[in-house]
Amino acid sequence: MRYIHIFSIIIFLSSCTQVEDNREQSSIIKNSESDDITFIISLKVNSNSTEDLNQLVEEITQNVINTEAFCLEYGYFISDDGTSVTLYEKYEDSDGATMHGQNFIDGPFFDRFFNLFTLEKFIVTGPASDEFKKFTSENGFVIEYRESVDGFIR
């Protein structure tokens, strides 16, 4: 029985070491080598809106999950006082970001979204293509574009 305990401890410790080794060996690429496009959008919650914030963002999020496999991350983050929201979105590339934009404009949430929120700032990080920039400009979005200076993705 004593040998079983010792054997179990050895197996446990070696498995912990394996997890550490895997984490260290995971692929790391420079941000500048990635095609990922990230949206960081600052929104003000309109106090006179008839929309329920939690319900609307849940509906939109579920729609993105169901229809946009090219979306890597999507999340709403609300301030403590409930008056502002940061929307964080990440797409595989400019084509995916453009497709999301088109889906949003053509979909059922556009008017409801802007009934609930006022767009205060829209930042896009990553190598946004000229086509993406043209699409957003033609659709009235004022965006600050940011290129990578340094950093990595694991």
C-alpha cells in the first residue's frame, strides 16, 4: 500500500511538470505578425433608452456565437455605476471584422444597440486592411487605428 502512495505522488509530480513544460513550449508570436483585429469600443449607456441592457447584450452575444465562427472574443464590460460599457471584440482578420460589421448593420440589433448606447470611442488594433477602413468609413464609423509596437500572443 505504501508503494502505491509513493507511486501516486511520483505520477502526480511528473504530470505537474508536464503541464509547466507545455505552457513554456506553447507557440508565441509577435503581435505584429498576427492578422487579429481587435475592437475596443467605449459606450455611454443612454439613460432614456427603452432597452434592457442585460437582455440586449445577451441576445447580441448569442447571435455572434451562433453566426460568426471568425469571432475569437466578444465581451461587454460595464462600469460600477452602470453608465458606461466597454465592448471588446477580436476577429481572425480584417475580412472577419468586415463581415461582423456588415452583419451588425444588416441585422436586427443595429437600431436597438444605438437606442441603448452612444458610441464615445472606437479603437481598432492590428493590421486593418484598406478594405476594412473603407467599409467602416463609408458606414459612418470614426475609428482610431493602432498598429502594434511590441507584444505577443500565446
